[in-house]
Amino acid sequence: MSKESKAVSIDMERLAEDARALIAATANVAGGKVEEARKRLVTALEDGAEEGLDVCGDVYDRAMEGAKMADRTVREFPYQTIAVGVGVGLIIGLFVSRKCPCKHG
């Protein structure tokens, strides 16, 4: 999870906590508008929790689908997969060795 995603997640958790605290604090307050606002807030919190679970489920499903596809590809083309891995490693090694400021012997 990226830093931005974590920050948004933390902010959303704080917002939900604050909303629950507001609901608890206004439990004894009478009035039609307050009751209506509390009901809307409770509904919004419940809907947000359901949407969050849906998003997590979708991300998990896509990740599993990608992992299964990678597994199938490796099983179907094992030697090509090894060649690609070695090639990528070689390219990364070349770039790292060129950027290394140390002098060898």
C-alpha cells in the first residue's frame, strides 16, 4: 500500500471514529433535524464500510487473478521465464554497476 493510500485510510478511520463519537454525543439531544442528521450519518457510515469491503474484495480478486496468470505462464513457458529473469537481472546489474561511485582495483 502506498503512503498516500495509507494516509487516506487513516484519515477515513479517524473520520469514522469522529462520526461515531458525534452520534454518541448527540444521543440524548431531541429534535427532528438532529434525529434526521444522525440517521443519515449512521447510514453513510454503514454504506462506507460496505463499499470498503467491496473494494478490498475486488483488489484481492484481481491480485489472485494476476498471480494465477503468472503461475500459468511460468508453467507453460519455463525456459522463456528463466531467460527473461536472467535478462532483467543482467540489465539491472549493468545499471547498478555503472552508477556505483566506488572504484574497483
